[in-house]
Amino acid sequence: KSTIIHTFSKTYGMGITSYLMERRLKEVKLHLRISNMPVNSIALDNGFSSIPYFYNYFVRNVGMTPSEYRKRAQEGKLIEDEQDTLTRKKRV
């Protein structure tokens, strides 16, 4: 078990949980850009079981609310870094 975790962390540069959260956030951002589904439905469909946690996580990692992200995407006002979760702002 620990060998798998170590190999995964070494390969991807992050733990399994962090990787899964990044993937979830990437999918949420994609759906916010291309669909009109309610934000809460998108969050739940992508594995976030707590809406308050989802909103806090999204704002902490993207720097804006999901609704603001969607609005900016629809207006064509997102810069590339805001579209790509893997280049999200780093915590200091």
C-alpha cells in the first residue's frame, strides 16, 4: 500500500486525494463553461457531497465563486490559467 502511494506521489507530484480533488475541480470548471446546469448539481455530480465545502474549495482554488467563473467564461473573460485547474494559483 505505501509503495503505491509513494509511487503515485512521485509520479504525479501530489497525493492521491489532492489528485482526485484536482480532477473533480477540472470537471466542475468544464461543466460550468459548457452547460447551464445548476452549480449545485454540477458539484454533486462530480463527487462533492457538501455544497458549502464545494463553494469554499472552489473559491480557495480558483479565486472566484463558481457563478462568477461561469459568467466570466460566458463573456469570454477567462484567462488560460483560470480555465486550467492544473495551473491553478499556488498556496503560499
